[in-house]
Amino acid sequence: MADATTYDPLTTAGTWGRRAKVVVYALLTLFALVYLVPITVVVLNSFRDLGDISRNGLIGIPHSFSLDYWVQAWCKFCVGGTCKGIQPFFYNSVAMVVPASIISTAIGAINGYVLSKWRFPGSEVLFGIMTLGVFMPGQMVLLPWAQVLGFLGLTNTIAGLVFIHCVQGLSFTTLFCRNYYVNIPDALIKAARIDGAGFWRIFRKIVLPLSPPIIIVTLIWQFTNIWNEFLFAFIFSSGTHQPITVALIALSGGGTAVHQYNVESAAVLIGALPPLLIYLFGGRYFLRGLTQGAIK
């Protein structure tokens, strides 16, 4: 009599587990490739000759590589000291993003400190009202902001955009910092108050030294969101005061039939470099900060 085949449930389960992993990894690889196709096309086109693109289409391998299109995108030519590339608009974005990110993060840290460690009657209600801004679409505040900027004389200025993003970003920065500071033991704050330390001294000597993870998170968050923001930049700026997100639209043909796809691709990549570099060098700190209480 022939021996019956032995059935081992552990071996069978292990085999199916390995097959499931292969399927999952294959699907993830496929999705990653699909996701990377657009950026790959843009990168390749930024080095391709316009004739090559016209003959072979937007999707194709470059027959020659040239950095001239990056130079043209940065500063195509200058007439009377005026640059016709994205260079001045890039600097506009830098002048807008850096102060707006720093100021909104600083105010958010103070707000989070107050709402977590110096609670007062109605503080929870105030925190709930402030976090409504996280869910409020920007279109709802266009008219109020137009009136405020007009009253302050900040219409069509970089300072006006800085002011808008400082206020608009407070909901996120306050939420992040408040949820992070809740994890700081209250005993530290009480001991410092018993020793005679006041509001600002406790903030400087105790809270701030414990804050680098959440400060990095909020700075990266604010930098990338403000840099990529389009609505306020489009509505409240024009001409030479536009950030790069709006200027890229004008560079992409301006309604004309002729498109310099290589120059436009290079301009898009130049505009995307700052947030990409921020995530490249600060991504690990961003994830570390999130896992330490930035978002619950």
C-alpha cells in the first residue's frame, strides 16, 4: 500500500504567505512605476532637443543631453536688466516661504505651549475653533483677505503673501505643537513654577529644548505647503511679484500654440527642487517628529 502524502499545515501556510508577499511586492512595484512615469518624462524632456520631442513625441529617450534648457528656464535672456526666466519668481518664493514658515512655526509653538500647559477657561473651545482652519477651504477666505490686504496696503506684495500664510498656517502649527507639548510631563512645568520661573523662562529653558522634533516637522510642513500653494499666490499677486507657482503657468506657453517643452520641463523641475531637497535631507526628522506626537 502506497504511503499517503503527508499534509503539513505550517508548510502550506508558509508557502501561501510567500506567494502573497510576492503578489503584494509586484503590485507595489507596478504602482511605483506608474507613479514615477510622469516625473521621469519631465526629467528626460528637460534634456531633450525640441526637434527630438517634435519628431518622437513627449515620451521618448533623449538622443542627446543638454543643460542649455535649464539655463534658459532659469534666465532665458535679459533685457534692460530684466530676466525673462523664472529666476526672479524663484527668489519671490524664497522671500515669501522662509519668513512665513519661521513666523508661523514660532507663533504655533507659543500657541501650543499655552493651550497645553497654561490652560484657562475656554482654552479647549479656543483650540477647537483654531483647528477649524485645518478643514476650511481657501476659497472661503478670499474676499476677507482681499479686504484686509487692501486696508493694510499690502495688495500685490510679497509681504502680503507672507502675512496670509502666517495666519493661514496657524491652525496646523498650533495643532502639531499643542499635541506634542501635551506629552511633556506637567510635573516639569509645576516644578519650574514653584522655583519661580515665569511663562517665558519655562518656555525658553524647558519647552524649547524638548521641541526640535516638532519644530522640524512644522517647518518642513509649512515650507512645502507654502511653496506649492497656488490659490492665494494667483489671486493676490501679479507681474513681478508672483511666486514661482504662478509664474510657471505663464512660462508654459501663455495660450500660444508653440510650447518649448524642454524649457518648461526644466522650469518645473527647478521649481520643485526646494521642497524635494527639504524632504530628501529632512525626511527622516519629519517622520521621527510625527511618531513622537506631532499627529494623533
